[in-house]
Amino acid sequence: MRVLSGIQPTGRLHIGNFFGAMRQHLQLQAEHDCFYFIADYHALTSNPTPAEVAEHTLNVAMDYIALGLDTKKTVFWRQSDVPEVTELAWILSCVTPMGLLQRCTSYKDKIAQGLSPNHGLFAYPVLQAADILIYRTDLVPVGADQKQHIEVTRDIAARFNNAYGEVFNLPAERILEQVAVVPGTDGRKMSKSYGNTIEIFEPEKSVRKKIMRIVTDSTPLERPKDPDKCNVFALLKLVASTDELTAWENRYRSGGMGYGEAKKRLAELMIDYFKPFRQKRTDIENDIDYVKKVLADGAEWAGAVAAETLADVRKAVGLRRI
């Protein structure tokens, strides 16, 4: 089955990105035909500077490759290198009801976070549908909170098919294995917009400093603590072995332990977890031509699929050369 996912280049990737989705995306390579793209068209909805778009796109590419993207098997490209997707987005927009977009919660959420209410942000689901449909996608891995995006895509595809014939298959969502919300250093969900992230390849010294600043409650050292309400323990769950996690849970509940001790151990484990990838990331930084070739090769492959789909769409709607 063909699996597709995209990630926006809106900043340096953090451990919330990795444990929430990236790790599972990379695991899917072993069993599926995977198409992964850097969604730079989508990133424009937040009005970044040209320099930011270029820098963040390159960093996302290097991070994915360093973390284990199989460049020989997985198709990996920059969204804007396959412009056919924007033509399809326009065609799909002509069968998409306004009410469908008005019901999308993502637009409301982004506005609540302070983003400018531009048309690109409002019409985001149509471009997302084009991303999915143009590559003949079977499965889209998403978190449970993103299921609506795939439902919208299926709705748009069905409306197109009803109007013009069976051109698109209806993709299914693959709900990612439930991972508890990865907390940021302030206790809220880890997010670049909150400024509470720990980057995947952040310098080790900075990682330690950020972890030591994680917000905890004021329970005295000698008293028992509730691990289920602790941001530090939530992060320990991601990197500690089952036996060690059990030991930490017992220490929390027994009392006599300060949060500083748990933070120090968390820093060690987090640094060790990503250490095997750090050298590869450094090597990739010194071979940017390789990264560009990976993206170019991926765009060529993805472009061929997109062109074939778009040809079918243009024929179906009557956009033929006379």
C-alpha cells in the first residue's frame, strides 16, 4: 500500500515531532510504499521570510535522512518541486463546498494561536486533499485528532468522482499508535508556537539546560509524588526502559526524591537516545549536494506519478487541448 505524509518546514524539528509521528513514519518504510514530502507550500500560510523557508526546508530534509529515512526505497521530496499539486488544488476547490471548509477545526485553532486569517490558511484542507489524491495514496498516517483532515479529503474526492467519474480512490487514515501528548518545558503540549521545545539535534549542553528548567510542582522532597501528573516522568516514558521506568515510578510514590534527580537522568537518556543519529546529521551537513540530490530524485519520481494523475483529472473535467 502507498503511504503518504508531509511535514511543514516551520522551524527546527523537536522531540515532540519525533515521538508523536516521525518515528512511526520511519517504521512504516519496512512494510509499505512510502511517499514523504516537505510541505513548503503549506508553510507559506504563516508568512515566513524567504530565508526561513529555505533554511527550515533544508534542516527538515537533513533531520529526516539522519534519523533513518531510506533514501533508496522511500520517495522524499519538496512539495513545491511538484507544482502539479497546486493545479489539482484549484480544480478540487471548484467542487468543495464552503460549508465543508467552515467546519474544519484546524482553521479555527490556527486563528486562536494568532495566525493571520488568510485564504491559504482557510483553503489549507483543499491543498492537503490534492497532496493526498495526486499520489494515488492508500493510507495516510495521522493522530486521532487529525482524522477530520482525511474525512475532508474523502468527501472532496467523492464529490469529484460523482461529478466527473471515478478518478480518485478514497484514501483511508491510519491512526498512529497513541502517544500521550509530549509535554514541553512549560508543561503545555510541545510546540514551536509556544517556544517550549527541545530540538532533536539541539546541542547537548542546551538540552540539559532545558530539561533542568522543566516545570514541576512544589511537592517537598520527602513527600510522595504522582508520576502521572509529572512532566518529567511523561518524558521518561519515551526513553527509559520498562524496568527503569518502574523503578522511577516506585521512587516517585515512595517519597524522598527530588525532581532534580529525575531531570538529570532524563537528560542523560534523551541525549543517549539521539546520539547514534548525531554523527550522521553532522556528516549530512557536510554533504549538502547529497541532500539536494535526494530531494531532486524524489521530486522526479513523485512528479511522474502526479503528472499521470493530473492528466486523468484534466481529461475528466474537459481541460483538453483543442
